[in-house]
Amino acid sequence: MPRTLLYVSHILSWADTHCKRTGSWPNLNAGRISDAPDETWRRVDSALRIGLRGLRGGSSLARLLAEQRGVRNRSCLPRLTAKQILAWADAHYASTGTWPTSESGPIRGASGETWKAIDHALRLGMRSLPGNSSLSRLLSKQRGVRNIQNLPRLSIVQVLAWVDEHHRRTGRWPTSDTGPVADAPGETWSAVNAALQKGRRGFPGGSSLARLLAKRRGVRNPKQPPRLSVSLILKWADKYKRLNGLWPTRHSGSIEGMNGETWAMIDRALTKRQRGLNSKFSLFHLLKQHRHAMKHMGSRSRS
């Protein structure tokens, strides 16, 4: 039994009802047509493509809805140009204060477009674009936006210049947790530390910000404190005695002139045989043996 003729006006009416009822436009997988139970959207799509049941052919359900209802057709997306993408990026920056990335979601004012789809088209050369690019590369080239996938090379001289300026301004040496580098927009001390550690951006790797500061600026690295010797500890203790009239104990605080060293650290290194020491003495027993330092060292020093 031959099927009834199809008319574009009927198809559009069915599509309008479907959209009103479901909130989305039908596609060829949408199943049966509620206003025409004997019809399916797949059969309608085939008739539009092949030219069956009175239809001309050479179309599709997606094309018909794109032409007559402005529905985005993923199989036939509009051409893109770098100029258009940059205009959308400028508008995004004007409204948000940040440049878009591939994760920025839908593009405001461009129905159906997303930044991920734009990045994809730039990379693969789709929608009339030449390809072998990306959203980050386009913005880096045309708007000077920092591209984290292609960061500029760094040098030890440059990092040390930033370090010295930070210390001059704050009185403290930077660490990997210090945050942005004030003299280098977009740079962070964490990123500099990672580059030193992992051999990125022109560095050989195997270092860190803390190791660099220890080597080039004499800043104490808590994870790699300098080696100690009994003779050096005794030298510091003699100096302490001359200045204070008493021998130091592990409660005596910082060691003058020794950046970051404390007598408590010395006592711990001695008792635990750390930092190159091979003695089981505590600070108290070391001074007792080598300086006969019982006088003026009360019970607190032994505790």
C-alpha cells in the first residue's frame, strides 16, 4: 500500500510540536512522530534525502530545520574565520576580564558555538580554517595572550633578578608557595620551581627554587640543610660563650650569623646523627666532654 505524500509544511508543524513538547528539535533518532503515529523521524529524513513521497530530495531533516527554523546543523556548520573568532574573544575579554580557553563553555552571542568546538576546528582545519593551530596559539599570536603550552625560555640570570627584586621589596626570599612573580606578569614562583625541577623552559632539571637560592644566595634550604661537624659546632658554642657568658643549650634559640640555624636543630642533628654527624652526643654532652661545660648549664639544658 503506497504511503501518503509528505509536505514540508506538515514536517515543520510536527517539528514545532515536538520542540514545544520536549524542549528540543527532533533528529532522525527521535522515534515516532507524536502528531503522526504511523510516521517516524527517520523515515521523514530518508524521504527528504532521497526524494520520496512527493518530496524533491537532496535535503535532510537537519538541513530543513536549519533553513526554516535556524536550528544548528552539526553536519553543515557555518564557515569560520580568524577575524570572527578574535571578535568573539575580544567580547569575552570585555565582559569577563579574562581571555577564553577551550574550557570556557558556550560563546555568548553565537548560538550553538562553544570555545571547545572553536579550538577543535582551529587544530584540525575544519570549517574553512587552515588547521595546525589552536585557540591559545591564535590568542598568543594576535593578542599577546600567554600560552601555557608554549612558554618563553627562562635563564638563571633572569630568575635571580626576580629573586633579588622580591627580596629587596619584601625583605623575604621567595618560595614555591609565594604566588605571582611581581616583575613578570603571568609568572608564578610555583611555575619557576617546576621548570627548575623538571627541566622545562631551557633548564636542565634536577634543581629547585630552594636549591638555587641555597647555592647562589646562601639561603637555607630546609629540605637540604648544610652538613655539620663537631669542630664547627664547638666554634659556634665558643662564640656564644664569649658573647653571653654562658654555654648554649638546645633552648638558646637562633645561632647568630648563621642563617636559619638554631641550637635546637644542632642538638637534634647530634642526637639523631644527621647532617654528616656521627656522634651519639646531645649538645649538652658534647660541651661537657669537649669544653667541660657543666657550670652554668642547669637541669633545663639536659631535659
